[in-house]
Amino acid sequence: MRVVIVGGVAGGMSAATRLRRLSEEVEIIVLEKGPYVSFANCGLPYYVSGEISEREELILQTPEQLKKRFNIDVFVETEALKIDRENKLVTINKKGQEEQLTYDKLILSPGAAPLVPPIHGLSEAKNVYTLRNVPDVDKITTAIAEKQPKQAVVIGAGFIGLEMAENLKQSGLNVTIVEAAPQILPPLDIEMAAFVENRLKEEGITVYTGAAAQAFKEEGQIIELSTGEQITSDFTVLSIGVKPVNELAIAAGLTTGLKGGIVVNESYQTNDSDIFAVGDAIIVNQQITNTEAMISLASPANRQGRQVADVIVGAARKNKGSIGTAIVRVFDLAAASTGLNERQLQEMKLAYKAVHITVKSHAGYFPESQPITLKLIFDPATGKIFGAQAVGKAGVDKRIDTLATAIKADLTVMDLPELEFTYAPPFGSAKDPVNMIGYAALNIVEGLSDNIQFYELKEAQKAGAVLLDVRNLDELKNNGSIGEDINIPLDELRERLDELPKDKQIIVSCQSGQRSYLAERILKNNGFIVKNLDGAFQIYSTAYPEEVKK
């Protein structure tokens, strides 16, 4: 059996090497349009700054190594031009020579390409780059070395955009980020992304949100924004998003759907049973909601490549889908997410609740513990976990990985307090942040607590709710306030209950939400109508810094 694979990076190479491990009889041919296969595309931004110092570190395997170890024929600089499904032929351009290859099974793993929108003047710009592969990063590093730009602009503030912004800043450039959406990092909700935006600004990076690049002028030296502002740029990176590389599939009559993604079944088969597809170019099942999604991440692509190899040799493997788990480092801060965010749930009109907690990465009394802000989104009736987000300097990956595993395993918020973690003061806490956020969510499911989000506070106050802040006076003075109606420190609350109205809803706030929950329980046990301001002053002031009163 001959298996031809189009695309030699994550999904394609995982399929090729897994096939060989399963069978010595299969003939495996990999076609890669670019000059390199099996390269570390996720490491490319870090080569720009020199954090990854050796270019060779990005090249994981060469065609020669793959031939010697796996007996795989890898053809680089070879483009698949056409698929003849009836005769099972692939027409290829192999370094300028057109040939035809027969196949028994064909795997498409073409990946995704950077999205380049039709912006006026873009085609005339001489200083605009995208980043997808090793030749792209070579162009970027060469341009920085030879032209020595001073002012860089990154258009798009997703994961790759922020990685590029950080590494360009580390390379000594002044950096501006331009994002058309109201916030950076779309997988996160706005209040969580605000922590990252603040960190960027601390490093001297200018951030424009709600501003799209509308036109390039003077060969790209001037960028006009949709707000009417103009910014200068010696060096621009487009990181607006990606689109599936689907031209070969469409020309072959293979079915495409959402955002142009290739439609596959649970066995990764297209509408041609002998043609399979994996990676960033395919539509996947969003496991939480069982809806279609495009999830362009390395981990799912590698898993899919391995599974399609199993399917081809006859193993029972199913494409279960993905939930979209990702992380980004922004200087010394990490931001991670898994599953769905509030915006997506609102669009789907699904009932949900969210809780925020701020905890330490390990025992607070042990040196170098760092705060983590953790958010959990769940079904208030069943406890089903919809998603989670975290921001902090340490321990973020561990908590989001745990919650991603919980989602994959169909655990609910009721299960989170039961999870057992290794514990010693240098590593964690006796009650891990995942346990703690499970307790907070469980309180809501069981009716012990009811919360209100930061974006709901003003409307609630307009409707007559009273905001009670239970912080101490020194905290209010030093940190600021958000327009509380009453201030009673938590430790004085029981003695001052007569100062509070029983005929109005009371919304309780503190610094991070823990004391306000304690106040909520005291007040509810004394007959008051109470809601807890979720995340309290910290979340509100991060999302709405202009509202803070000093």
C-alpha cells in the first residue's frame, strides 16, 4: 500500500512516522511545499529575539534523517497541484519538474496560512511580513539585521501576535499592537485579557484595541487606522489570523464547510473514502457543545496525525474533536484558556455562571509564590464545565491543563474539590487553586452563593441595589474604590447589621472575592438579600480602571 501525505509538519509528519511504526510494508511519501519538514513552527517567534539562539534548533528532522530512521520518502519544495480521484493520481511540481504519483490512500495536512486581508496599499508596502515557516522567519531576521528598524507594528493581538510583539521588543524595537476587536487575546474574556494588556503597557508597548488597519501609505511607512489615527512603522507583522489551505481539496471536489475547512468524518475521511485530512485545515467537533469549529493548534494536529495512521492500518480510532486549550507567555506573565469563553456561550444562548478567584501558585508563606487569577465557567444547573482561563506568573499551565483534562473527562464542578494533587509548600497548596475554584462553583450550584459579574454592577445599582465594600479603610485609601454605597469592614459586620437595608438587594465586594463571600453568608444567615460581586475590586478595577476612585 502506498500512502501519500501532503504537508510535512505537525499532522503530516505525525501520520508518517506513526504509519511506519505500525507497518514496515507501507510505502510512505511525504510532499512538502516548503524547503523544510518537521520544523518547530511554534518556536519561530523566539528565534527572532535570539531566545532560541540556533536556527538549527528549529529544524527537528531532515528528509535524510527521516529516510534513514523511518524509511520515509520526503520530497521538499514539492507542491501537490492536482488530485485525480478516479485514477488515484496526484500531480506534483517537484523542484520545477511536473510528475504524477499514484496513491492507495492520500492524507491531506496542508495546514493554515496567515490571513492577509485586502487592505488598501498593502500590496505596495515593502516592510510587511507574515510568520508561518522557517523562510518567513529568515526574512524577518534578515530585515531586522540589515534595515535596523526602530518602530515595529504588530497587527493582530492573538497568541502569535503577542509572541511577536514580545520578541520584537526584546530585539530592541519600539512596538505597537493594533487589534480590531475590543480586546487583545480573543480566546480570553475581556477582564482576563486586561491583565495581559496592562503587562504589555508596563513594558512600553503601545496597544490599540477597537482599531483596524485601514490603509498602508508611503510603501507601508504609514498605517492609517479605522479610528482615523495614523501611526508610523518601519517594520510590520501581520498576525490577523489564519485560514485553511484548502485550494487542492476544493479543486478535487472534496467537501468544505465552516470557514472553508475540509469536512471529515470520525475516521478523518473526506467525502472520498480514500482521502483523509488532518490538522489546521479540517473542521473539528467542539467537544463541549458538539458543534463545528476550527481549532488551529499544534497538539490536536499531532494527535490527529497519529490517529489517522491508526485508522489507515485498521485500528478503531475516532476523531472525538477538540476543546481548544492554549497558552501564551507575555514577558513574565502567562495567560491560558481552555474550552469556551463567555462571549461564545452568550452567542450560543447557553445558561452559564462564572467565578473568579485569586490565589497563590504555591503556599503563600513559602518564598516566591505568585498570584494566579483563575476563572471558571460552568452550567449552574448541572455543574458541567464550559471553560476556564488563568493569568499569572507561575502555575498557570498546571491549573489550566488540569481543568482541560477535567472537561475532556466529563467531570463537573462537583468533582473539582475531590481532585488530589501533590502538595508540599514549594509546589502547591493544601487546597489547590483547582480545588478552591471548584468549591466556589459548587457554592453557586448548591445555592449557598449567588454572584454578579463586573459588567452587571452598574445596572444593578441603577435598579436599586446597594454596594457594600467589606475591605478595611486603609485598603480603600491605598487601592481605591469603585463607588461603594456603604463600607463596613468584614470583622465589624455582625455588630453593624442594623446599618444595612433589608428591603434592598445588597451586593458585597472586597479585594478579590473571598471576604465578600464570607460577608454574603453572614448577611444571608441574617435574612438579607445578597449577591457577591464576583472577583470583587480586583476584577472590576482591571476591567474598568477608569472607574476606580482614589
